[in-house]
Amino acid sequence: EADIYQTPRYLVIGTGKKITLECSQTMGHDKMYWYQQDPGMELHLIHYSYGVNSTEKGDLSSESTVSRIRTEHFPLTLESARPSHTSQYLCASTKGGTGKTEAFFGQGTRLTVV
Amino acid sequence: AQSVTQLGSHVSVSEGALVLLRCNYSSSVPPYLFWYVQYPNQGLQLLLKYTTGATLVKGINGFEAEFKKSETSFHLTKPSAHMSDAAEYFCAVSDYGGSQGNLIFGKGTKLSVKP
């Protein structure tokens, strides 16, 4: 099993609240990713990181922000949640940054903003 | 630029029947290809991957895929479907030749298995 963990698994929160989705991996992987996935839909890359102090925006524009202060930790933050942010968020990591190795995924956080 | 097309957003088979999920790719470099499975309310799990070497790749749960360069395809098959195979399946190609080195996913195919 992959050693990558996301918390919480499910979150229902009111509009305007600040939220942080946690992602941690114990594999020592340098590269980490956040994907957004609407029900029954494709995955959209919203953020990625090559390592500590590196963050990049993905293909899909997102109002969320990320940080990478430690190799194993890659949290995602929404300063003011809105109903349009309702989605599933998947965290992943890869051993290298070149794209030649498979990604390991967390179980996801299903966010509902009411 | 790399891209992936999965034909059929929904495939339904009977238990015991052949499973065939189609994936075509576009890549400017020799492709690295992956198939992932996603069960409801779960993350993605790697089924199999092709990097170099043998073009027929065997994965977990009895699945296999064949890389066909001439057809730019990487179709996923399983000889006999089980009820437990019902899930969403994603094909992905690596952008390792680009500046980012990210995985590019198809839109997914939902597999239903009828008793």
C-alpha cells in the first residue's frame, strides 16, 4: 500500500470559512501534486511541487494555495471557501520529478461547501 | 504535447465476459503509459505501466495492456470480468519530455459489471 495520507476524508463547511486539507507521505518522494476531481469527471492538476520551498500552479486555475516546508508535507489551503469549491481533492507523490515513475495517491478529501 | 483519449465514458460487461477499455495517446517522445483504477470514494491505484521493453504489460487483478506504437494505443484488457472490477479506470501518459514531467490523465472510463 502507498504511504500517503490525506485528512480529513470528508469535510462539510460553511461559505467563507478558511480550510486546510492535509497531505503527508512517508516515502521520501520529492515531487507532490494536488488534483481536483468532480464526481465522475477527469482529474485536473491544480498544484505541484518539486521539493521543499517549490510550488507551481497546475493546468486548472484554482483559488487555493499550497506550501511545501517539509518534504513529507504538502497542505492545500482555501482562504474563503465557496460552494464552487465543492469537489474531491486528491494528493499524490512521485519518486522522481521527471515523470518516468508512477504516482502514488492518497484516498482523497471530499469537500462540500454549503 | 502529450494527450490521452479514452474511448467510451461508460462500459458495461457481464460477469465472466472480456473487459476491453480503450486508450489512445499522443506523445512527442517515446511514451511512458499508465493505467489506474479508482474505486468509489477512494484515490487512484496503479494497475500497470509501460516504460520500455516488452509491449505486453501485466498488472494486478488479472489486467494487462499492450503498447502498440503503430496505433498509438494502450488498451486495457481482462479475460474474465469479476463484480469487484466495477470501478473507474484512468489511462495516463507521462509528460517526461516536457518541462514539467507531470502525468496527463484521460477522462476516465466507468466499468460496470452485470451479474
